[in-house]
Amino acid sequence: MTDTASAPAIDLAVFDIDGTLVDSRHPLAGHTIAALRSLSDAGIAVALASSRQRSSLVEIAETIGLRMPLISFNGTLVSAADGATVAAETFTPGDALTAALAEFVDAGGCIHVYAEDRWHAYGDEHLIGREAAGPDVTPDLRADRFDAASLPAPVLKVMCDGLHDTLAGVQAAVAAQPELVISWSGTECHDIHLATATKGHALHVLCAHLNIEPARVAAFGDADSDITMLRNAGFGYAMGAASQRVRAAADHYLDGPGSGALEKLLAEIAQASQSWKIGR
């Protein structure tokens, strides 16, 4: 079911990827791309915000055919449409955390460590391959054992892939660095990053960069990591399989990928924006 609210007047639309624009049954479709382009044609800025790494978002932006700002790693990196870094929220893992990460890899897990210009992956090759999903989305370093000396520094995000008892050790080590948090990011993955690095904070950074008021932003997402973004935008839309927590943070709800609900709303927003400009 879709909450049929009227099309808002906005200057920026920000979209989560997985569960919002695409899901396992619905890849990025031509009519979705056309709807996103219609916003740009109407003078509305379009941005992507995802837990995915920047290179993956660049590929999606190229598929859509728009140069756009990108919020990657769930808010730790904000990039301008020209690729320049607007903000990067980084940290240095302490000794206890690096020891716990090594133990996690030894138990069969996989660690992805992301810096602004590098990506190092440690552990099972199959698990590494799940994240290396394209010709331009591949680690700069692959190793079957974790080596703290090879870590890039500083770090934007560490992703632990795999459910193992030793994840408790990683969680305890993160708790010992109070500036950090660890959160579930889907399937068997957990992300470690600065507590201040959220999509909501990144949205405010992006709005300041673009000189756009957050009240003139529409944000779309389905996961817990989208909650701060939905709350901080003037118009928040919970999508598809969004939990009650996510829906409570949003102003409206739309059916998910494949339903046509998002594309219909975007067409209405673009048309309303063009009509408003003509009427000025």
C-alpha cells in the first residue's frame, strides 16, 4: 500500500539504493532511470546515499546518466558531483580492535577495510568476491590473513562479513573505543565507523555544500541506517520492506521496487516543479 501524499516542492532528492531503487528481484529499470532524470530535467538535484562504497555508487550514477553527489559508506564519505571530497569521517582502529579483527578472520570471517582512496580485504576469497561486484569494484589488496601493518590509514569504515562467535570480541573492542559504533548492515554484515558518521549528518553536510535547506529535501530509504536521513529531510519516504522503526521516522510510505509507486511520485514532483517555475 502506498501513502498517496501530494508531490512536495523540493530542491534535492536523495535515494538509498538497496530496497529503495532496486532489490533482489528488481534491478535498476529503465522507467526508474527515466524518473530520476526527469527530476534533474526539472532542476532538482539528485543524490545517492548508501552503505555501498563510492566506486559502486559511481557505476550506478553512470548507469542513470547523471553526475550527482554521492553519500557512501552510510555517511562516512560525501562526494560532490565532480568527484571532489566534501567530507570524510575517519578513524584509526586501536590495538584491541585490530586484534579482534584478526581473530574474526582466523575464525572464517571476512574483513573489508575502506579508506578514502583504498580498499583492503582480508579472509575467505568467496566472501571477498561477494563485495567485489564489478570491474571497477575490486579491492586494492586481497589477503587470506589479517595483517594490521597493512591497514590503510585513516579508515572510513570496517565491514565484518560472516556470523561467528568471535564477532562478540569485535563488538567488545568497538565498545572500548567510545567514538565508534558497530551496526548491522544486512545479511551477515556489520559496519564499524564513527558514531557521528550517519546518513543524516551527511545529508546536512551535503545541503550546506549545495546551499539547499534540509526542509527542501526529499529522502527515500528502507533500512535503519536511513532513519537519521529520513528524519532530517523535509520529506521522508519509507520504502517497501521498511520496518516500523523506519516508517515511524518517515513522513510517508511508498511500495518498494517494482511497484511503480516511486516512479509515479517522482513524475509528479518533476511536473509540479516545472509548473511552478513556469508560473513564476
